Amino acid sequence: MTFKDLALEAPILKALEKQGYTNPTPIQEQAIPILLNGQDLLGVAQTGTGKTAAFGIPILNHLSKDASAGKGKRKIKALSGYPYPRTCHTNRRKFHCLQ
């Protein structure tokens, strides 16, 4: 399976490709379709397996769709919480790479 098979928005696919990502990890392959359908998910996997992207890619995909859908009052669309400042900083950089 590739990220293209997950029916992501073109800007997200382009950003993933630019970062050198073509194939999702197992946690990403399982989580992304569920989250794209708007369902809740609790994902557990070892460090370094791609959990941040598993949750971040669907968030960015939804934001990308909303941005192209039209105008209107801006609302909070996503909230991401982290237990430690270092984790927050690391994941912020990861999200930025996919925009």
C-alpha cells in the first residue's frame, strides 16, 4: 500500500512525497482510513513507528479540504496535546514538514 492508495488530498500527497515518504507504516496504514472517516481511534505502537503521522496526516487532510471548501468564520478544527514541551516541539516540526 502507498499513501496514494489512502485517497489523501493532493497537497498532502505532495508534501509526503517531498519528505520522501511513499509507503505508510503499519500503524499509519491502519489508522489513517479510520480517522479519514471521522471515527475515533486509540492507537498504540512503539516509539518511532509513525504514530504522529498516523494522526497528523488525517488532521492535515481535513484542514486541507476545509481550506478549499470556501470562506466563513474561522473555527478551531484540531487540538493536539502533548505531555512534555519537547514532545510538543518535535511534533510541531513534523506537522510543519507536511504542510
